[in-house]
Amino acid sequence: MRLSTLRTGLLAAIAVALASCSNNGMTPSYSPTVSQPEAAPVSQAMPDAQTAGKAGAQDDARAGAEEDAQTAASPDAGDSMSPDLTTCATSPPQYNWIFKGACGSFTLKPTGGSFSLGTYNSISVKGSLGWNTVKTQAKVYVSDAIGNGDITKSKGKSFLKYNGKGKVVLYAAANNQTSEVIKPKTHAGTPIFKYIITDSKGLPGRSCNAAIYGSGKWTPLPGQGFPIKGNTVTIQQYNAPNGFVLPPKGNALYFAVNCY
């Protein structure tokens, strides 16, 4: 009985010793298990170079498409109408024949006034009127056209084209908005009028001149013409030519510019 009990105790002691000596003789220590978030696969956490390249190409394609759409919506430089073009093809401020090209208004004082028009049919215009007989001031609209279907009829009558030397490059109308007849006054060093015309495509010939329409006919300005410099010509007069007045509201002063 005693021998059996000793045998049993010895076997138990040997089992405990064997267990404690496992794992290179070190008793494993207990450490509670802490749940950690699983790391995302590398392919998901960061796109590879090929994926990034595709995304960049798609962004560039979208940007290019948007730029093309904006370009298509904007007028080309060669079109007849530029982005800064202002027109006034109504009555008022124009009367009789209405010019559908560029238009601008300015205030004319006794000492004169200046104007500038947007680009129409590749042509831009700026100019001035000198000293005059206006009592206080007048609002004047200046408009232009090239005579290619952009001048309306007046009371069923077509605008009379100018048959000048060379080629007519521009027509212009000045519409006085007051009831006064405004006449020019000579003043030392100041032109009666000045008209600067620039054509980005180039003016034909070597010089230009102008004519004034009145009493049913065109009257050319005196002189041999004004030289073209680059793409620009400056037409000016220091003495009032025949027919040069700003008629009262309801009529207009008409010009034609021809180059040769």
C-alpha cells in the first residue's frame, strides 16, 4: 500500500518536472492577447506606380477636354467678333442706316472728346473729335461696319456704298444724341478729327483716305492720302472738310475709309 502510493507520487513528480522543463527549460509566462487592427494589404494602402500613372493620365485627359471646350466656346482671333466687342445695332442710339459692327459712346465737350472701339472683322478703331460748337456737352455714339451685309436698310433704301480708289475697308457712323447741330472749330495744334485704324491682318496698299457722306453723295477728303505704317493708318484733318457736321438726333455723320 505504501509502495503503491510512493510510486504514484513519484510518477506525478516526474510529469511536473518534464512539463516545467519543456520549451528549453523556460516556463512560458502568461500574456493576455490584445486584438490589433489588421494592416491593410500593401496593394490597397498605396497604389502602385502603374495605378497612379493611369489616374494621372485620366486627370490630364479630363483637364484637356475642359480646356478644349473652353477654347471652342471662345471666338478665334480671326473671327469677326472679338470677346471685347460691344455693338449698338438698335434705334436709338443709331438712326436711319444701322451699323452692326463695333460701337462705343463718348462725351463730346466744347474742347472735344475721344473714343475707342472693340475689334470687328480684325479691325480696331480709336479716334477723337476736336474743338466744336456744342453748348455744354453731347453724348455721341460711334459705330462701324464693313458693308458686307452688316448695314441695315433705312425706309427700304440700302446704304449707298462708296466707290473710292482701291478697296473700302471700313464704314463709320457718328450719332449725336442731342438736338444741336454740332460744327467743328479750328484750334491750333488740334485736329478737327482723328481716326486711327488698325487691321491685324494688314491693310491693303500703301495709303488710305476717307470720304464723308452728305446730301446723297460721297465727298473724298482733300489730299493725296495717309501712309500705312505697319498695320495702322492715321487719318486726320486740321481744317473742316465740306459736309463735316454732327447733325441732330435722328441723323448721323457717315465716313468711308478706302486704302490703295
